[in-house]
Amino acid sequence: SAIEFVPVEDRLEPYQMQLARLENADQSIRGYLVTYNSLQQMLQAIKPAFSSNDSPLLLLDDQGQLYAGASNLDPLPGIPDTLGSSLRQTYPTLWRELAMNNFGEFHGDNAAFVFLKITLGAQNNDGQQYVLLSYIRNHDITARFEEWRNILLLSVVIMTILAAAVIVLVHLYRIEQRSRANAIELADGLFRSDAGCLLVNTMGRIVCA
């Protein structure tokens, strides 16, 4: 059946009824098996990918009215927090995204949303469309990945230092190789030219002439 609100302990809760017909061997009707499913308990049993008290699972109808999932103690601005309130009025940008797609994600200013459209109702008709909506706040995502961010920053710093050390060592090696080549070339040129040359040490002694 479609979702109906049933008063339970002076509070309206959404329920769905499932009906199965029991037949005898001769196909005569023996009875009916009726099962009631609490949508509130069903949504609480489903754990989102980022499971926490601040990432609830909401059930909305095709007009954006909240049917279940209003137990969050710290509601997000613009998200319905009472049964019957409309997402279409409180968050029209998000509702347009939900109305145009059957599933997907939406990145808002305060949270990231994921949604999925489902159809509930009897098999002999088209049923009614509902939307499962969940979100996680941006600062919760930041807190979960803060440790990995620090590890990534530390890795980048270490790789930068190693790369700089390699560049310096390669540069020093090339300078040393060039200085040796220039020294050999200079010494060779001194004694191959016709000009008079002296090779003198630091004490002023002539080593070669």
C-alpha cells in the first residue's frame, strides 16, 4: 500500500501495509496475511555511508513533504524537521534537483546530499513515488579526512625536500664535472701555447715554467 500515517502512542508515525492472500489447494481463499512496516524503524535500520546522528535518512513524497526521518536533533538549515513540512518550500534549489532526476547527488553550501527515488504501492497500479534523501555536513567530511589531509601534506613536504636535495646534488655533481674539465683544459692550454707561463704555488714557489 501507499504510506499512511497511523497514531501510535499519541504520535503519528508512517506505516506501510503489505497484504498476501492465502489460498487452499483448490484455489479457494483461506485467509489473508497482513504485515505492517514502520517506515521510521526501517529508515533507522539503514545505515548511510557516513553513519552518524548528523547524517539522517529522510523519506519525502513526490510533493516534497516529509514522511519519515525527522528524529534528527540538530537539523540542517532548509531541511524539514517535522512531519508534513515541505522541502519544496524550504529548499527549492535542492527540490528542483530531486524533481529532475531519479537518483544523484547535490552539493550545497553546508552539506552534500544523495537521493534515490523509489515507488511504493500495490502491484496492480503504478504506485506512488517517494524520495530517499540523506546528507552529511561539510565539516563532518572535513573532520573525517583531517588526519589524511595532514598525512598528505607531510608526504608532499617530504617529497619536496627530497626532490630539492636531488636537484642540488645533481647540480653540484655537474659543477664539479665541469670544473674538472675546465682545469684539465686550462692546464693543457698553458703548456701548448707559445706564451711564457709559470705555475706557482700559494707560497710563491715556481712549480713549473
